[in-house]
Amino acid sequence: MAAGVAAWLPFARAAAIGWMPVASTPMPIPPQDRRKPQDGLIILNVSGTRFQTWRNTLERYPDTLLGSTERDFFFHEETNEYFFDRDPDIFRHILNFYRTGKLHYPRQECISAYDEELAFFGIIPEIIGDCCYEEYKDRRRENAERLQDDEDMDMSNDVTPVNLTFREYLWRAFENPHSSTLALVFYYVTGFFIAISVMANVVETVPCGTLPNRSKEISCGERYALAFFCLDTACVMIFTVEYLLRLIAAPSRYKFMKSVMSVIDVVAIMPYYIGLVMTDNDQLSGAFVTLRVFRVFRIFKFSRHSAGLRILGYTLKSCASELGFLLFSLTMAIIIFATVMFYAEKGSPASKFTSIPAAFWYTIVTMTTLGYGDMVPKTIVGKVFGSICSLSGVLVIALPVPVIVSNFSRIYHQSQRAEKRRAQRKTRLARIRAAKIRGTNAYMRYKQNGLLIDTLKEASKEAGRALIGKAANPPFESQHHHLLHCLEKTTNHEFVDEQTFQANCMEISAVHKSGSRSSSLSSSPHGLSSCCSRRHRKKNSFSLPSTNNQELSTIQIRERPVVNSRSSLNAKLDETMPLKCEEAYITPSMVSLSAPVMISSDGDGSTTTTAYSQSIVRVSAL
Amino acid sequence: MMTAFWETEGLQTLGIVVLVFASIKLLHLMGLISFSEDSVEDELELSAVRHRPEGLEQLEAQTRFSRKELQILYRGFKNECPSGVVNEETFKEIYSQFFPQGDASTYAHFLFNAFDTDHNGSVSFEDFVMGLSILLRGTVQEKLNWAFNLYDINKDGYITKEEMLDIMKAIYDMMGKCTYPMLKEETPRQHVEVFFQKMDKNKDGVVTIDEFIDCCQNDENIMRSMHLFESVL
């Protein structure tokens, strides 16, 4: 029930007195108004813009933020108003919802911002009024598609080649020629051969001069039959191989065989094989000649190479109803005009309009404004109707064409946008990654800085830089870094930056290849892949991959002398062992250290918790 | 030979006639010529009637509402009807929103007539507030008077069985289809019979205002229910 009508409820209840004399049974007791709520003004301060409304207006919808006691959380005593730190422009619409009972969606707002505000104020979007609902749904769908696109892009590009089987690799190569150089080469070679094959088909029929003992011209195909046959064979072999490879690589063979492109492939190569089979049978050679027509379908194989062609095909498919309408209206008009022309020209002598179907040809030629002139009306009436026919033809054909054109344009622009997003995706990801790296670098500096601040000794130039930086650190940053530090302490692991980590991965693989150690190493192929690909995964687990802790730690220490110097200087962390850069020194200490740790981490591969009171194993996490 | 000639001639004439008609129709469609004299398109209706109510003091004097109550009432009224008057359509729409299950339009029609005391087709705020004043703050006599006025559709001072049947059907319509027990065709009629048995003292087939008021005052249920909605505002 619209909120505005709620104001009329007292009236409706009063009017119920009209039923009383008629009623035969006593009426129920009316509900008691527990308290008469004071109908006072409420001030809502949204980022400085003051909105005021009656308390009753807000309480019409008690299951939203403003209508329930939840708004008390935002009450600001000093100014005796409710303060919300949100967007005032969108809030306007939300408040209007309380007033009028209708929620509108402003077209110029971003859909995600609007959704967020609705969610914040506890309003479900489904109650958007009819006037704005379509627009809202459209925008929402577009947004979802965009997000879905991004996700798909992520998913498809994130699977590293290492994990793919040969079959999947092949399929990826076929579907996405830019994925590897081999795929690209294959792409261009097939394109080249398609072009060659089509041109051969065309040139085959060109007259090529006469044989010495014949007066008739023969086509090139007959003159150089062998050459053309060889060319054809080569092309067909390439196409067959390609088709078979695609068939093998396809994830779902049945679906692949049903797809349009595979049908085109088959139709393109079939005539050759059929021709091979039936060369000696004269009776069927007529049919065979007809089959050669299908060789022209090879030109459709280009649609794999051209996005525009695919878009055209898709457009025609999606405009099927408009095309159908065009065809239907044309047919109607053709029949009408053909009949009229036939009867109009019936009287004229030697007229070409011998029957209505014969008149069809005239009508089609006239309506499409071709005007061959092989059939013309001779009587006046015939000419009159002929002119009406050509005028209406122009109109009938011109009407559905813009619809098809606009459809094509829309689909084309959509694909352009998708391409652009794909291209921009790389830069976007780079931006995001750069921001993350800035964050981690800031944290690194903080760590060095925070632990050095006790001493005046400047052991490294980073410290100097960091000292200067510390003064400029806002409290938010320092609290964030403190938090990360606490996490490190909890897990006994440390954050490192990406280069170091990648170097570790390479080291791990090197160590694995050298093949020393124990059973724990044997699990490291998985560990290697999980270690290196972990940066692709989205989860932020800090558990170590199931590689050998010792190995990693030794390598780790070798790479980061800074850490050692810092840790040795830090008197607070008394649980650290003095670690130095030399490997020989480290290894035995690591061994002794890690022994207790290994016990605790046996089985789940994570090196957290119990041992940290005794020692810290500096292992790379992330 | 001659027939062939006449055939072509006839076809030619026909063709020319068709052409002429088609061109006239085309011109008519394009608006260059018009056939009928009164083919003027409908003039825009006069801008919506706007009505401003009398001042607050006057209404306060005329009704039994306090100033604050009048303010609240007017705000709700104006929210739903910005132009200041309610016409029957809007009235029916508003009233139907309270009874989504059934069809409240017939009863709303009767209600509208009851509120529209000056019978000018629209209910202004004064009419609205006067009616409400009687219903919510009036004496029992006044309320019963108002009810009688509601039932008496043609305002002739008598309630006939047909009028009562109309009212009863309107009330039952508001219930809608899904009721328990099932609504039957003759339920309103039966109810009217019961009503008339109670109200029509001299059995003359009509109920006058005195019979009505008398009978209601003697009925405890009705008396009690008259006071039900007093605390509505």
C-alpha cells in the first residue's frame, strides 16, 4: 500500500461506521494506540545537506534504517540531528521514497553507487516504481555483464599453461591464436591456404586459350588439370588435418561437431573425398560436378579469422524476426502486384506476362528497383500499376533495413567495447598491482623504519629514507602497518615483496632439481607450482606450501641481508637468533631451530603457532 | 474483340478511380484536407480544478477537530490529491487500496455520494473534514443520521429494499471471492431480509429515518460499535 494512502486510513476507518447498523455481530475491539507518537520534525544531516521530515513519514517503513531504531546509532547529540556520511544526491531519492511511497532511479547515477546506498538504508530495490524499473534493470544487467566479462577474462587468462594437458593446450591454441607463437603460425597458414583454395576455385573456370586441335576455348581448370588437382589436394589435406586436430582437442566433441564452424569445415572438404571415390562413374559425375559447388563454402572458413564476419552472422541471426517480416511483406506485395499486372496486361498482344508466376519476376525486379527491362507493361493501366509497384517496393524494403542496421551497429559496438576492455585490462591490472606493491613497499619501509627508530645507527640507506618517510606517515598508515606486524608475529612468517618471492621459487626449483633432501621435497612439484602460481590465486592464505621449510628458509636468509642486520639490531625481539649472511653459518642453526617447528607443522604443512615462543623461522609467506 | 477492348477500357477506368481515391486518402492522412466540420481535436481540458480550503480558524469552528488534527488531516489529504479536490475516480482508487482482495469501487461510490454533500461531483477538503467530524466526533444521533444518509441512495428519506440490497452487495463485494464460508448468491439478500425484519417496524417495505434511529438506539451491539472509532485520529 502506498505510504501516501496510509494517511487516509483514519478516513477509511471512520467510514466503517457505515457498516455498523448492518452488522449482525459485535465488532472486534480496535487496537489500542500504545502511545501517540509525537509528530515532530526530524533533521537528517547528510554530508552537510540538511533534510527535514516528519517523524511519521520515516516510520511508515519500519524495516528500513530510517524507520527503525537503527537510526539512533547515527544520532549526533551536539547538534540534535541524525548525521549520515553518505551521498546527499542519492539520499534525496531515498527520502522521496518515504514521502511518496515510490522509489525512483535517477538515470545519471552510477548503478553500483545507487545500489550501495539502497543497501545501506535497508531498502530493497524491487520496490522501484514502474516508471524507473526498466531502466534500473537494464543498467543492472549491463553492469553484471561487464563484471561477468571481467571474471571470464580473468578465469580464461589466469590458468597458466603449466597446468594444462596437451589437449587443453591444443584447444586453447586453436581458439585463441595469440596464446602462443605456434598457434599464430597455424592461424596464418590456414588463412593462407583458405585464400589459395578459393582463388584456385575461381581461376579454374577462367578460359585459358585453346588447344591446338580444338577450336573451342577451354578453361584453365581443364588445361592445367593436374596442377589444380595437386593444389586442391594440398589444401584439403591441410583442412582435414586441422579439422581432425580440432576434433581431438575439443572439450566436448559432440558440441563441437554440432557447431556451425565444424559443419562448414566438413562441407568444405567433403566434395574432394566424394570426388575421389566416384571418379570413374559417369552417371554420378553430374552429381559430382554439382558437389564442386560446395567448395565455395571454404570461404566461410574465414569467419574464424575475421571478427566482423562473425558479427555479421550473429546480427543476421538476431534479426531473424525482422528479416522474416521483410520477406513476408515482400511476398505479399509480390503476389498482389503480380496478379494485378497479369490481369492488366492480359489484353495486350504479345505480352510477356503469360502467367502470374511469370509476372512474379517482373514484380520482384521492379520492387527492388532493378528494372532489367526484359518484361515491361505496355498498356496504360499496366504502366500505372507498374509505377505504384516500384514506389511501394522502395518503401517496403526500406522499412526493416534500419532495424537490421541498428542491430548490427549495437552488436558491433558491444564487441568493440569488449575488445577495448580487454585491451585496457592489462593496464588496469598493472595499475592495481602497482598500488598493491606500493602498499607492501610502504610496509617494508615501515618495518625497517619502526625497528630502527630506537637506534640512531643508520645501517642502510633505506633506513635513512624510511626515517624521513616516518614523519610523513599518517596515523592510519601506521596503525595499518602495526596490524600487519602483529600478523607477522602471530604466524611467525614475514611479508616479502614479489621479486624476492619469485627468486625463491626459482631457487626452490633449482634445489628440487639438485634432488638432495627428504620426502618433504618430493612433494615440492606440487609445491613449486602452487608456490609460483600462488600469486595468481586470489586467496590470501599465509600457510606455507608444502615445501621444505628448511630449504626455503636458508635461501630466504641468503637473499635478504637487510633482515638479518635489522633483526640483530633489534633488542626487543629477544626470541630471534642472531642470523648472519653466510650460508654455512645459517644452515646448522636453521636445522636446530626448525626441528621443534617441524614437529608442529607435520601433516598440514603450515608452520604457525606453537614454536614461536622459542624461535622464529623466517620463511617466505605470501 | 470488342469484349477485349471493353475489358481493357473497364480496367483502365477502374484503375483511374482507384488512383483518385488513393490520392484523396493520402492527402487526408497528411492532414491537408479534412472532411467533417467538427474534426477539431479535443481541446485541452481546462486546467485541473484547484481548490483552496477555507482558513484553519473557520474549519476549526465548524468541525470538532483541533488545529493540529486539521493540519494532519490536510497534509494527508493534499498529499494524495494535490489539486485540493477528490473526484470519484481518485476516491475509488484510494479506497480500493485498503481492500485489495475485493472490489471496493461500488461501496466507494456510495461513500463518495455520502461525502459529497453539495453533490458537485467532487469532494473538497471541507466536505471531507465535515464528514469525518461527524463520524469521529459527532453524537450518536448524528452518526446514525449519516449512516441513514449513506444507505438512502436517492436521498428521498426512505430506504427501500432495493437500495439496501445495493449497499449490501457493495459491502460483500469488498470481501472478494476468497472467503470462509463461501459467499453465495443469496447471502446479501438474506442479510437484507434480516436487516429489514429488524428495522422495519410497520412492515411497509421501507425504513424511515425515525424507525432507523429508534431501532439502532435499542440495539446494544450497534450502540457499542458506534463508539469504536472515536480514537482513530
